[in-house]
Amino acid sequence: PTNPPSPMPTPVPTTEPTNPPPLPTPPPTMRSPPPTPPPTALPLPTEDTITKFFLVADTPYSDKERYTLMPNHIAQLEDDGDFIVHLGDLMYAVKDRCREGAYSIAAQILSTAKMPTFVLPGDNDINDCPSIQHGEDMWMKYFHLFDKKHWNHSFDVTRWGKLNESFGFLHKRVLFLGLNMVGGTPYDWTEKANRHREHLEQVKALFNAHEGKFDVVVLMKHAIPRYPHSDFFGNGSGDGLFIDMIKQLGKPTIHLHGDWHSYYERDGEYGIDNYVRISLDGESSAPPLSVTIDVSKPNPITVTRRQSNLKVNCCANGWPRQ
């Protein structure tokens, strides 16, 4: 598909004043017992409470991206991240026609990353190929279990899907969900419906298996939520689908996707205060997005676009906003 128009830019965030320090407590008198410190509601930040990861989407689409922009972005990533996720569209199917070289070059670039890298499919990787079978064959050859092929990591990953391409794992009290959910028109509506039904079943199973063990949910996939994805998301009105599950769960949930090729934010969609959605820049027009989650904080999620002129409104100083 051609590149979609960029949405209206988000406003430049304003710096809000921090809360003033509390008034000092008067010193105790001889008759007064010594003051007791207030209880700490949350633990102090430690390595066990902080997760940092990077995301990229919709690249490489051109030879300039393949040989210059994307390799530089991957090489320039800080080495303090836990992992990277490519959200899909590793080529432009209209021009590349899903040729093997496009898969091979994208895989080679990502394999140079300093940390484990997970790869999700976009519509250009399989769905938009002249032959679906060829797209699946190329995916299996170059991206099947990509994180295990190139790195020795300890994430306890649950995988599902025809190509083992969807995944979930718990890490430092954050539940990560990576789904095969793509843009464009499904090549097979029955296959799409069955895949989304399996996503719901797996997400519910992960919620149940890790009950009480996570404080934040991260959803990662390729597509902008549209009509073909409504059978997964629902509308939060008690239908038992994903948005309704998140609403009932009440935990901060960040949804990160590609597909639009431009950055924008949607905070509190569906009227739910604990849900924010972010669309990533595409075509290597910006560095990979950085997300840091510190579960010791009441506003645990911080997002940066890693370039001084690229602003984040919702989450630059922590989200949910306090």
C-alpha cells in the first residue's frame, strides 16, 4: 500500500510543575514519641523493577533504508536495553514483490543488534505477497524464532500461531504480548478470524497464568486497529474482548503498533484511563522508539523518541499521568 498521510501532529508537551515538598514536621517534645516514617507504598527502583526496550516498524522500504538508515539506527542503539521488537513490514511488497533478498537483508540488519530481537509480521511480509505460500516460506526461513536463532536469552516465551510468530512473556512484572495482527485486507477472512480467536484465548490464558505477577501490560503488533480487528479488540462494553479485559484488569496498558508510518498518540481511548496507544514512525524516518517501564512507580511507563526535536506528549515524564 502507498504511504498513508500523516495525521495531525500531537501538541508539544508542556512542563508541568512537580508537587511541592511537604511541610516540615515539628520537632518532637520530651513528652512526644519519636515520629515514625510514613510507610512506603512502592519499592524503590532497582534492576529488578526496570525494563527498557526498543521498537521499530515499517522498515526497510528502500535501498537507502537497507544500506544506510536502518543499519545506522540499529548500530546506534544504547546497549542498556533488554530487547528489541520489530513490529512488521520489513519490505514494501508493491515494489519488492517479496523477493528473497528483501527478507535476507532485513534479517541481516536486525541480527547485528546488541540485544535479543523479536520480529512480528506486517501485511507486506506475507499478506500482500503475490503468493501467500512464498511469503510464509520466506518468513520461516529468515524470521522463524529469530530471537532464539541469533541470541542466547533467558526470556520464558510462550509462542503460538501457524509460524510460531506470536508470543508472550513475563519480565520484571511486565506482561509482554506480541501478536500477528496486520493491516490491509485479509487474504482469507476465515483464517484471520481464527487467528484473532486464538490470540484472545492465548491472552486470557497468559492473564490467568500470571495473575498477581504483573503490574503493566504491553501489547505489540503491526496494524492500526480497524474494522478487521474489531473481533479482537471489541469496544469495552462488556463483550469480553481485549479492551474489556484491559478495562476489568485496571492495570496500565500500552499498545504499540506500526502501519501508519507516522508517530501519534491516543491516550484513554474507549474511555479507559489505563490504556494508551502509540503509532510508530516508519521508513527509518526516526530512530527506534525507546520505552522504559519502572514498576516501582505509580506512573511506570516512559517513552522517548530518542531525538531532541521529536516530542512525546503522553508519556515523556511517566504514564499514566499523575
